[in-house]
Amino acid sequence: MAKQHTQVTWGGRFSAGPAELMLQFSESVSFDHRLAPFDIAGSKAHSAMLAKVGLITAKERHAIHAGLDEIAKEIAAGKFAWNPQLEDVHMNIEQALTKRVPAAAKLHTARSRNDQVATDMRLWFKHACAVLAEKLRGAQSALLATAETHNDVLIPGYTHLQRAQPVYLAHHLFAWMEMLDRDVERFERVAASANWCPLGSGAIAGTTLPIDREFTALQLGFTDAKGRPQVTQNSMDTVADRDLFIEFASACALVGVHFSRMAEDLILWSSSEFKFADLPDAFCTGSSLMPQKKNPDSCELLRGKSARLQGNLHTLLTLAKGLPLTYNRDLQEDKPPVFDSFDQTGLCADVFAGTVGGMRINRGACAAAVADPSLLATDLADYLVERGLPFREAHHVVGAVVQLAEKHAMQLDQLPTEEVMKLHPAFGPDWIAVFDLKRALAKRRGTGMPGPAQIRRQFARWKKRLRTKA
Ligand code: ARG
């Protein structure tokens, strides 16, 4: 078609440029332009290496670096004119550079867009993992502050959404802290997997030119703990591999699942049926019809976003599954899902922090719910175990106590002691002390349990962890 389209870098063997429709279909600059800072860093390192091995002169390197710095500034200021006809971020920057700096025609020596985009993305993943870890730390800080404000509040813990056993609210919130902590560590592992330099792999089979891959890796910070360069070990795998994309999207999907579960708890807690929590107005919306409504929209969207994050992971798995080695253009579709996962996961962390940070706890409703003595039925079985009964028998006996209470439409702790003692001789007049909630919690002393001494330990642990990791 139109001859002017043959300006594309690969146009030499073509007598016609791509159709307008094909340009629209194949451009990626509309979404990969966000790789610009990483693309420029990669080009600076690559040209520094080319100068080091004598493939370009120091003067040419200098001119290329100066031109790239200028372009970086323009991009940052929003003054760079992205051209979709030049397909992607790589060609946009290279062409703009070549217009200013003739030596830039040598920049692509011993490089392909295949190892270039792999490098850009590895740099981006390292950055993205650090950003998301930081945001998750922010969500943890909001949780810790809320736990601290309400450190004496007890609530029922639930299994099957039925009241199970009493816990400190802080213990419940600390369960969420653990989930988020694993997420942070997962991003740290993804960043470690990203830390290998692809440059030098070329399109598929490296180059005949005498390049120094280790030098480039050092320039870009692809180094191990001892500062030694880390370069990928197989040129074909390097340009075909999209594991990192899947690992990153998977880490984001799991964050989404975590926030979704927490959001579900918050939605329940803020319902009139529970009334444990009042979510901040700033993260709720009203109804256009029912004037009394205050809807937990931020939490519902957290649940909804988790579906989207899982979808992105699935897109990437499906994208990669049928591809022969090595690079195939399908792989250009790898970027929208990971960018979306990054953006949405970061938003989720911030919105969760805002929602939890502004939440008010209804102490009265929590106290009323946790006063349910049946939450301590298991403690009553433990009481019998301490008096020598095998647990299975103790469980059975307490079942009979529960049945008796139901028959008399009484709370467990209102049953007359004589009636209870009739159910098993191991019951003594002190059975009723089991229902002292404070005492019941104090007995939960082991690591990971919700007793007050453990909660104090966990407060100290989280404070230290967030201080040192922040
Ligand atoms: N925009 C392309 C992508 O993201 C860059 C790599 C292009 N390579 C190629 N051989 N066409 O996949």
C-alpha cells in the first residue's frame, strides 16, 4: 500500500507498507509506551557495551546517550509524539533518536526487538514488584493501626459462617496480615526470577559480533547478591519465555483472591445482621432509590477485581500454551494483561488500606456477639479432658449439655449446675468458670493462638516487620 509506510525499520525487503487496518491491528505503542524508561535504560546499557567492545566509538556512545536522555525528558514531560505507524515503543524511540543522532543507526547492532522487549519487561517486572510490595505494606500498616485502636475487642471467629470460637479482632486482622505478607514475599520471588539479562540473545541465536553480555547485565543491575552479573543461559528460551508474565499475573491474582476474601468479611461485618463494623463514607456509595442505604462498594469492587485479575492470568496461560519456539507475534498480547494486573492490584491495595483505615468498630455489637456462651463449648470439652475423659467422650457429653440447653431454651451457662452434673460425674461445681471469656482466652497460650500474650507478641512482631521492611 502507501509507500510512505515503508519507513518502518524492517521495510527494506518490502515494496509496499502495511495496510492502515494492519497498522491499527498490530500497533502496541498505545500500551507499551509505558516501557519507555526501561527501553531507554536498556539502550543506554547496550550502547555502552557496544562502545566498550569497539563496535561504536566513545563519541557515538556519548551522542546516543545524550539523545536518549533528551527523549526521556520529553516523554516524562508528555511532549513526545508517539506514532502508532511505528508500531511499538522500541521503534518510536529508535526512530526519534536516529532523526536527532545519526550514530543511532548503529544502536541496534547485535540486538533484536525480541531480546530488547524481553529486557524491557524484566526491568519493568523488577520495578512493578517493588511498587506492589510497597503498596501491600501500606495495606498492612492500615490493618495494624486498626488492630491497635481496637486491641481489646473480642469477636466470634467463624467456620462455615457459623459462630465457632472467640478471638481478638486483632487476631482476625493479623490473619489478613499473614496473607498479605506471603503476597509481598511472592513479589520478591518474582523480582528475583526477573533478575536475568536477556540482551545478547538477539532475535533467537545471539550474534556473530564480539559483544560482552556480562557488561550489559552489570550496567542494568541484573546482578546477584554479590554484585556478579546474571545473564540468561539460552538464547532461544530467552526470547520465547513468558513464565515471568504468568508468575507475576499469578501473584497479582492471589493478592486479588486475598483482598476478595477480606472484602467479603468486611461486607458481612458491615451488614445490619452483624453490625461489627461501619465502613467509611468515603469508600461507600448510596442508593439512587433507597435513602437509607450505605453500600460497601469498595469491598464489592475488591471482590469483583479479583475476577479480572484471574482473567488476566488465564489470558497469559492460554496465550503461551500453543506457541512453537521461539518468538511469535502473539506474544505482543502479553503486555495488556500484566499492565492491567499491575494497575488493578495497586489500586486494590490502596483502596483496601483506605477502607480498613477509616472503618469504625461497633464495640457493643462485637461484645454482644462474643458473649454467646456456646462459643466456649469446646472449652467445656477441654475441661472434661483435664478431668481424665477421652476427647471423643468429652465432645459427646458436651453435646448432651448443648441439647439440654436447647430443650430448656436456655443459654449454656444458665443451666443449673445439678442438671449438668447429672450428665457426667466429671462435672464439678467449677464447670461454670469455663464461661469466663477472659480466662478462656488467657488459656490459649501457644504460638499462633489468640491468647492475649500471643497477641502482644504479634503486635511487636508486626511493628518490627513493617518498620524494617517499609
Ligand atoms: N512489540 C513487540 C512485542 O511486544 C516487540 C517485539 C517484536 N518482534 C518482532 N519480531 N516483531 O512483542
